[in-house]
Amino acid sequence: MRHRSAAGGLLALGVLLLCPIPAFTATAEEDTIAALQAQVAALSERLEALESRRAIPIQDYEAPAPTAPTPSTPSWTDRIKLSGDFRYRHESIDAEFADGTRHRNRIRARPAITAEVSESVDVGLGLATGGEEPTSSNQTLGGAFSKKPINVDLAYFNWRTPLDGLAVTAGKYKNPLYRPGDSALLWDSDLRPEGANVTFKSGGWKMTGLMNWITESSGSDSLAFGGQVAWSAPIGEGRNLLIGTGYYDLSDVKNQPVPFDGNPRGNSVDAANNYVYGYEELEFFGQFDFQLGDRPVQLYANYVQNLDASDYDVGWTVGGHVQFMHGKRPWELGYAYEHLEPDAVFAMFTDSDFIGGGTDGRGHIFYGSYSLTKNIALGGTLFINERGGYGPGVWEDYNRLMLDIAIKY
């Protein structure tokens, strides 16, 4: 390296210039020169050693390869899902034997949290407005701005088992049974069973088995056992058929007092307000979806018979709806006719709006909805019904109009 030799020579020259040269003899001069040469050689070695430690020139420097970021452990917030809905409703109720038409405003709010405990287990907790009514979360406004109650609406765990398609749910949960056309002939949409259920899905099949508690005491408990099987399959382009059957046995209801609030809601009771019959409900249903031009159409039917009752034991509904598009937003129109005899179903679990709730009625249901946005919709339902319970052959006209603003999140 030529620059190192030049630097060594300059250093040696500097040493010679800075050192005084005394007068000496030829022998002394030779000794002095030899000593100086030795010093220059030593200094040159030290300089080379220092230069070997110099930083690597920038053009020769190679930056270390970037280290991949260590994946962070998911936060608990990543495993939590918040969802829910809010509905504001105005109702007008005109019952023939009542004093005038009733107008009321009602709210329903149902926030829920779902947590993913593992890849196969979820737990959920949901709250809802309203009182303890099994089939309604509506809260009527009024009462001089009084505080409104909030209740536990959902509290459950769901386990997706290693067997593909098999799941187990236990606690207070959403009803897993299929309701054709969202019919509430047997089960109101707000009903939350309490107990456990098992569902299995494979191809177009869905099978559900359940065991739920109706009442619990130190004496005899009333339970609801049952199961449902449904099969769905396409039967051509744009057409799908769904059929199914179910059987539900509400054990230890017969001869037992009416639970909850003591109101039989149309079911037959004796003088002590005990149920005259048990409820062994056999259900058949079907649903047909198809396209009418570019409009989706759905037709459905639902039939039920209480095998434990001796008379007035049948209920059925038929209906359909069609969907239209207004720009990019869908709107829907629907109609159903329902006939529900007093002991066809357990009245406490059926639709809380048709005939004002319970059994022993018949009539028309008209409904429609329009989506303002993806999560906000306007809706309306008109009931033109007749209800019994006033003696043989006596029917009361019952008309009810519900106007809704529904928001999901």
C-alpha cells in the first residue's frame, strides 16, 4: 500500500527535523543513524497497526440484513366482537272490545359481546331492554321518564367439535330451530331457550336436538325435549327447496300451574289454573325460493299439531314475500295468513304480536321493509286478526299496526 509507505517517510523526516544533531565523530554518527533508523521502523509498524484498525470505507460497508419483526401475541381485544341492534317502534292497537285505540312508542336495544376463547370455543353475553317477558324485549316508553330495566338476554358457550359440522351450545342462547319464512307459529323470534342443544350440518342437511328447562323447582321440573331435521337443495337454476319436520315434547306441563305470570294466553286450563293438556308438538314445514325475473321470491308453509290434546290442537300458516331493488337498496313486501287453535302450541312461546300474543286466533299479516343503508331499515307490519276466548262462536276483531326504524351494528 503506497500511501502507508509515504506516510512512514514523512513521519521519519519529521523526526529528523525536530531532533537536534550534535557534533560527533564518524563512529558516533553511524550509531546515531542506526538508532534513528530503528525508531523509524518501530513508528512505521505502529502506524500500520493503527491503520489496520480504521473503519471500513463507506463504499465497502454492507448493512446487516433487516431482522423480521417478531409476531406479537394477539391482544384480547382482537378476540372480542361487539354487535347488536336497536329498534324504535310506533304501535296502534285497535281491539274491538277495548276502550278506544291504543297508541304507544316502544324501544328495543340488544347489545351483545362474543369472545373467541380458542379456535373451537366461543362464549357470548347479551343484554336486552324490556321486562322478563319470554317472547319480547320491547320497552314501552312512558312512566314519567322512569328508568327502564335491562336484562340478561344471552349467556352461553358454543363448542365446534372436532367432528366437522357438529356443534354444542349451552346456556341461554338464540333459538337454533329453523323457522320457515321467519314464521313465529311455534316460536317467537325473541325467544331465548335455556339449556343445551346439539346441531349437525352436512351437505344440505341440518339436524338439531335440544333439551331445555321451562321451570325448575325442588319438585317436578318442566322440560322441553325435541329435535328438528331439515333438508335443503337446489332444484334448478335460481330455485331452492327446503323441507323439514320437528317434534317437541314439553314434559310435565299437564296438570301443572301456568308458569311465569300465570297467564295461559289461550291454552286450556282448569279451575285451579293448571294446564289441561301436555304439549307434544309435531311440526312439518316447507320453503321454496325462486326468481321472478330479477326479483327473489320466497313461499313457505308451516303446520303443527299437538298430539296430547283431544281437540282444537292444530295450527298453520302460509305466506310469501318478494324483494325489489330501488337503486342499490332492497325493499320487500310480504303476506301471511295464520290459523292457531287454543292448544296447538305452548302459548307462552308463540308469536307475541299476532292476535296480541298467545293462541286461539286467525287472520292476515301484511309486512314490508326498505333499506335506507346497509344497516338501517324502515319497516311496517299490519295485523288484521280475529281472536277467541270470549265464548263459543264469539270472535274479537284485533287490528295492529307497527312502524319500525331498525339499526344493526
